[in-house]
Amino acid sequence: MMGGTAIRFLARIGRQLYCRRRMLSAFVLSAAFCLLLFPVALNAQELDAISRQASQLEGELGKYNDNTPEAADVMVKLVDLYHSDARVFGLVRIGNRFVATHSSDERHADVMLKTIDGLQAMSRNKDLIVACRQFLARYPQSNHCGDIEIRLARTLDKGNDKKAAAAAFHAVFRRQKDSELGRAFAIHAIDRYTKQGNDQIRIGAALAEELCDQTSGSVAANAGMKSVFSWSRVGAWADSNRAGQMLLKKNVLKDPKELRRLHVQMGENYDRLSQHANAVRSYSQARKIRDDQQVHFRLIEQLDRGKATSAEISPIVKEYAQKYVDRDDRFRGLSALAQAFIREENPGAAISLLGKVLAFDARGNDNARIFVEQNGTEPDRLQDSEKVLRDAISRNEKDAAYLRYVLAFNLYRDRMKDNEKTKQALRDLVEQSPTDDGYSRAAIDWLLNAATEDADFSAEAKRLIAVRDKHPELAGFAKAISDWRVSAKRDSKRKQRGKLLDELLARSDSDPLLALVAKNSFRHSRQEAPIRDKLLADDVAKKLSDAYIDRLLETQGYYYRHYVSSNQRKVSATYYAKLSKRKPKEMMPATRWLESATDYATAEIAKEAAEHMLSLPPKESTPDVWRRLMVAADKNKDKRLAKDSLGWILKAQAENSKDPHSASYIGDVLSKLGLESEAQEYWKTYLSHDIQHYESRECAYRVMQQLDESQHAAFLTELLKQETPYQGRYATWLADIHLNAGRLDAFADVITVSRDIARKHPFASWDVDIYRVADWINRYRRDKEKSDDEKRTVYAAIASLDYGTPSSAATLALMELDAVAGSDSPAPIERLLKLQRATVLIETDWNGWDSLFPYAQASMTRQDYTAAATVASGMLANIRTDERRSKAARDIVTQAYTRMGSVGLTIDEDSPIAPLLQSALYLRLGDESLALATYDDNKALFDSHRDQLPVDLISFVCRQRIAAGGDSNHEYVEDVLRGWMVKNSESNQVDEDSKAEMQLLLAKNYYKARRFDVARSEFTTTINRYSETQQAIEARFGIGESFMAQKVYDQAELVFEELARNPQMEVVVRAEFLRGVLAFRRGDRDDARDIFRSVLERVPDVALANQALFNLSEVYGSEERYIDQLNLLRTVGRLGRKSTRLH
């Protein structure tokens, strides 16, 4: 029987636990630690038969050395006993001892398997992962490997190493390729691979391609598409198209939309591979399925890039120009046709075509320049080029600057050699069509450089400054003048001109308005916002150009919508309203006004914005605009506005195409405002328009709600006849109808059919309504009138779904029924494993936690402490949640362990080392501060009994003393560790990792004491004696760092370069990081900077990123790049919350 002291002790430990996730598994082990560390006081009269047998065997085991055959036999008996009765603490303790000391025993594999059971039941995930990997490495041909791989994959998936989880899922598939389970795990692996970096995406793409090749039907189709798009994501265009060709050959893509999507992607891939003829074929196939502007235009581009003939291009480009008469790019294809004429040495046809195109699209494909080049250099041809260009300028205002640029430079300067005409054309460019780009910059440079006399230069500069002042919205234009001034002042030949331009600019900038304008650069900053408000004041705005005011309003609207606090954002609607009223026929400002008004402004302003939108033609509107119109109507409870908006939306859809986005919400508002028939019609339209779209599901629910309840089942049955990603949702609704009517067999049948469909289409969304399913479990669990058989039917159906949270909860509900009824249940260990698996298969969110936690509570209530501890500890290890929920689970584990009388534990308070064993327990539970405080209170006791204490406590004390520093501490640590090594270095009772850890700690002690030569000697001993351990790698780092500390940089570099060739990425990145530190210390700042940047691209964790950023900031500091240094230090703060220099 457990003593009261033991109960109080374990309860106190539970209360003192930290909430950090990495410490939770240690808490679950508290009882195991008691078995390992504390003498057991047993009252034989109160022990059950198994406990008496275990006590006898434990006593017998104490007579033998662990590595003797006699000890092995006893250990196997204990393992079998503990495993059969699910005494997992003893199972793991003895199993680990046997595995470590009897690796050649024929029973080794069986003991490993049973130990793995114990680790899993206790949710010791880290140890379970290690044990599974060891088993797979040692017994790769075992029949149990398939099961172990599954356990490993599911456990890894609950951790943070998604790369390892993906590889583990992949391993299951490799072993079980021909099974449904193997394919399911392949899909899990593909999902994990493709959510990581490029190297992992490549593995996922290859696996998806393999799965496509080995399967058929929808699995092959979905796997193939996943492969195509995953290869494309990482730039593997040829691989992507190889997977695409496989899909086409297998002919498994039955959905025309998916087939078209494949052809489009393959066309993009061929384009990137410069295989333009193949791209043409892919885009042509896509057009045959369904044509649209984007694919049509891409086809033209590929014909052009592939240098197709004019006969091939002509019908395609003419069709495009006729079909998309409102698009600005409709003439782009005609310029491609002109290029084909040029390739075919038919310049006449090209010139004729380009001459017509220039009036509409001069810049596309550099049409104007090509026209001038092709039109010849004979005087009559030059005159014709001049005439055509000038005619195009008069008709094509948007390309006027480009046309004048070509006229000036390509025609007048380069071909006609007429400087006066060049000068006049460039003056026309800057005065009549100034721009913010390179055309104006080139004109400014030429005009200022071409002035021969100061008077001419002054006149030219004044004209340019006048244009600048007239068009303050063209910040690039003003900068071009300023840049010329700066450049001239550095040039001895132009220095005087630069000073003259300075004077002219200063004279112009003395104007108060222009000075105010100069302070605005259209940045979204708090400093410039008040300046823009001053410029928008009525008395100032009237002096500014319309274009400048428009840009001010647009910038202010954007600034107040995105860059201020939420309570100020309503102001954005004011600016967009003004802009919309200045441009009453333009969609863009109207859209911005509606967006800001519906998001932040009052209902009245939202209505005004909506009514303005309705005054515009709807053709260019978007589904988001439709939604916002309804938001405005809803805010104002305005039935008329909703009806007008609906009419406008339907007109937009008629002119463009139907779009399901926000269909359910639009109908909701219509219904809410009394337009029920209109709402029904809208929902029905988008219920059937695109059954793959999520709005189809939403509309289905709303249509069903309007039907009589007697019609619901028939309605859902019809929906379930379609191939839709929402069959799980519809099946849930139909099952709910049967359940409410008491038709449990029909309920179970619907669930079964839905599950079978989902298994046939594992890539597709199942979309089970998990909240409704959870409600089924809760309802039946609370309902005292329902029989156990009825409950079992419901729970079993839900459990059979294998659908995360609902199925886990249903499994626990079934097991709860068995426990309450006292019916036959699985073997004890199988029961615990089943309970634990329920915590693994669940979604890792608050809903998953809340679905399972009641079962842990119920287990405590019925005094089923083993079940309570298993479920609660599994939840702590496998589900992320908040501290409040975690604490409740920790309390259950504490109470369960303290009340498990069968454990038979108490602490021997008469033991002389009891306080130190308490310190060791605190340490293993993760409470280092309490462990250290207990040690501090018992230092003398530690010194007199240190040979009897656990290794981890000795290591902890030494690390604390090393960290404290000082000669006395270092000498004390040396004495402790040397003494331990003398006693245990040759002992078979101590594992190699413990020996390596103590040897490494001794070396680190010398390093911290700055006795670098001795430290290197001890690091070398660690490597020589324990070469296969992780400590050996740490020792190599220690050798390198000791050389670096002594400034023996060449030797340090050799060590770090060797470590950089290690197969473990973490070791490589750390070695590269230290190479950067080394480079910086010896003054190679460029090398250091490059290395630290490289480390940041590959850094495996935040801690090392923190260090790399800090060291890179030091490089910047040494180069006096203080802004870069400050920004990096801020980044360090964001990453690690603090910066610590470790090297």
C-alpha cells in the first residue's frame, strides 16, 4: 500500500510542474522514476498475486549482474509479467535494461517489441521514436516491421520534425505498396513532403508520380496531378511534363476541368523549357476543352516565341482581335504576325500591318522601333516613317511618350541625322507627354547635354523645371533632373552647368507650394500624411493638376486603410469617395470606396458607396464587389438596395459569366431583407452551377432548409448521386435524419457507404461535418434512455470512419461502455494501446482536446486510474492546447498515479540519500530550479554519497558548477568527474552514452577553465572511446573551438571543414556557422558575411539563426553599416526574444 508520504510527494510534484511542453513526458514518467530511484517498501499482505510474483523476481534479479544469462532469464520473465498485466513502468524499466545488455539474445526482438508497447502506452514519444528506429535497423526483415513503421510515422507526425514524419510515412508505403493502407500512407507522405522546402517537395513529387504509375482511377489521377504541380513548384519543368504525359497516357483524368488544367500547366512548363511548339500543342488542347482569353493569348505568345509561320499565326491572332474587342492587348498578336512576315522576308506585309497597329499598340513588342527599322532608309521611306509615327502620336495618347522617343532617337537622330528635329521631338515628349519612366529620363539627359551655350542650357533647364512643377505627380521626372544635376557636378566638363541648374532649381523651389510638394514622395508614412492633407486643402488643391490631386487622394485612401490603427481606418472612405466623385465613370476608385466603406465606415457611407457602384456598368465588377453591395444593403436593412444590387449582379453575370463566390451570403441577405423567392432562386442557381465549389455545399444546405422536413432525405439522396467533394457533408446530414428518426441501421449504412467512397478517392476532400458527428456522440453519451446496444451501433459507425477527432472520441466511448459494463475487453496492454492511439489520431486543436478530455475525467470518476492516466498523458504528449487545459490534464495524471495502489510505492524516508533522490526526481520532471535548490541544501550529503547517485544528477550539478566558473568550481568538477570515470568507465552496468557524456563534460570543464590543451586531450579521448555516440561529434566541435580560442585558426578551420562534410544537416550548418565566426575573428569580414548569410538560408532552428544574425550584425558593425546592424539586432529580438553571444 502506498504510504501517505508518497501520495503527498507525487501530488506536490504534479503541482510544481512547469507547463512547458517538452517537460510533459517527464511528468508522465514520475512513477517510473520512483521505481528506478527509490527503495520500495512493500507490505506483502496487501499485494496481489502479480505484485508478489514481480517482487520475488525483482529480488532475484538483484542477485545477478545484468549482463549474465541468469539475469537475462529473470528479465524476460519480468518483461512478460509486466507486459501481460500492462504494468508499463516496470515493463519499460526492465525492457530497456535487457535490450541494452543482451543484444545477442534470441529473445531480444520480442523484448524490444514489448518495450515499445510500454513506451507507446505511456506516450513517451521521444523514447518511442528511438526504440522504433533501433528495431527497424536491427531487424529489417521482421514481420513486425510494418506495424513498427506505422507507429513510428504516426508518432513523428505529432512532433515538429515533419521531414522525418514524411520519410516515415514513405517507408510504410515502400513496404506495403500493394495495400490500401500503403497507398493511404503514401498520400500522407506526399502531403507532408509538399508542405516543406524544395528538396522535400521533389521527393513528394517523385512519390506522387510513382503512386500514379502504380494505381488507376481517381487515385492515379489525383496523384499524377499532385506530381505535375509539385514538380512545377520547384522549377522541375521537364519532370512536371513527364508526369503529365503519364497522366495523359493512362487516360485517368475524367473531369474536363482537370484535364484542361493539366494542358495549361504543361504549356507553361514547355514555355519555360523553350519548347514552344509543344507549348502550342498543349494550349491548343486546353482551348478545345474550354477557351478563354488567357489561354488564347498564351497560345499567341508561344506561336511568336516559337517563330511560327504567318499562316499558322494569322487565324489565331485575327480571332483574338475580333473576340476581345475591348482589350488593350488585342493588337499584340498582330505585331507577332508582323514578326512572322519579317522572318519570311516579307517586309512589305510587316510594314503595312505595323503601320496600322501603331495607332493602337505602339509599345507592344516594340512595334514602333521595328516599324522604323523595317521601313527603310531611303528619303521617301524616312518621310513615310515620320508621317506614320506622327499620325500614331495624334491617335494613341497612352503610347505618345514612347512614340516620340522612337521618333526622336530611332528616326531623327539615328537615321535622318537631324539634331534640330531630335531636339524638338524630345521637347514635345517632356512637355506634351511627360512620364515617370526612362523615356522622359533619356529625353532630359539628351536635352541638357546637347545645349551648346549657357543661354541654351538655361532655357532648356527652365522648360524642364516648368514641366516638373506642372506635374508634381511624376516623382521620377523630378528625380531625373536632380540626378543629372548630381552627375554634372562630379564631371569637370559639366560642373558649371550643374551649378547653374542648382540655382534654377533653388529659385523654383522657393515657391511655398512647390516646397510643400517637394516634401511629398507618396510614401505611406505617418510623416507624409499631414503634408498630403495640406496639399488637398481647397485653397491649395485648386493650384495643382488633376492628375496630382487624384494620386494624392489614392495614396491617402490607401494609407488610412492599411497603415493606421483600426479606429482611424474609416477615414479612408472619405478619400476614396472624393476620388470616385472626381472619376465618376471609373471602376477602380468606386471599388476602393466600396471596400473601405463596408469594412470601416458607417452604414450611411456604405450605402452611398454602393449606390455609386450601381451607377456604373457592371461588366468589370468582381464577386467581391457583389458581396460588398449586399453588405451595404444588410448594414442599412435596405430591401430596395438589395434588390437593385441583385439586378446589377445578374447583369454582370450575364455579360461575363456566372461565378459562385459569396453565393450563399448574397442569398442570406436577400432572404433576411424579405426577398425570399430571389434568395431561393440564387441559391438554386449555384447549388448546381459548379458542384465542386464549396458554395454549392452552402447553397445546398440553404435550399434544404426551405424544404419540408419530409423532403430532406430525398433531396440529400439526389445530391449523393453526384461525384462531389462534399459527399461526406451530405452523408452526415442524411445520417442525422435517420438517427433522429431512430433508424439506426439506415444511419450506419449511410456512414459505411460514405466511408467506402472516401477510401476509393483518398486525395479528395471528404468534408464530414465533424461538429454534427461530435454532437451524435455527446447526445447518446448523455441520454440515459438509450440502450447500450443502441449506443454501440452509433459509436461503432462513427469509429469506423477513421476520421480524426470524431472517430477517436467514438472509440473511447465504446471502451467506456465496456468498462462500465465490465464486459470482456482486450488484453490489458492492448487496452492501453487502444486508448493511447485515440490521442494520436485526433486533430491537434482545442476541439480535439475538448472532445477527449471528458473520457479522462470519467475514467477518474469510476476509479479507472490507468485509463485516466493513459488518455491524459497521451493528450499532453500529442495535442497542443493552452495552459489551462494542460494543467487540468496534468492534475488528472498526478491524481491517477497517486491512487494506483497496485504500483506499491513509497519513499523510504530513512534512506540517507532521500533528499538527493528527490533532487534527481525534480530534475527529471524538468524543474531545474527546484532540483538545484534541493542540491544546495544538501551539498555535504552529495559529496559523501556521490558514487551512489544517478548519472543525470551528477551531470546536472557539474554543469551548474562549470557555469558558475572560478578555479574552485572547476577543480571540484574535475575531482567529481575523474572519480566517476575511475569507478565506472569499465563498468558494464553503465551505458556508453552516460560514460561519453561524463567524459565530454570533463573536457568542457577544462575548456571553460581555459586549459585548452588539456581540454583537447579529453575531447580526443571522448572521440576515441565513444566514436559512435553523439558526444563524439560534440567533442570534435570542442577541439575546433579550443583551437579557435587559442587563435590557432588554421587547425580550427580543418576541424570545422571536416564537420561540414557530416551527413547530418544540423552538424553541417553548425560547422558552417563556426567557420563564419572563425573568419570574422581573423578579419575576413567578406567571407564571414557570406558564410553567415549562407547559414541563415539553411539554419535548422531559431537558436542558431539568432546566433548567426548576431554575428552577422557584428560584421556590419565593424564595417560601420550601423543601420544594417540595427535591423539585424531587431531581427534577433523577434526570433529569440533575446540575443546571447555564445562564441
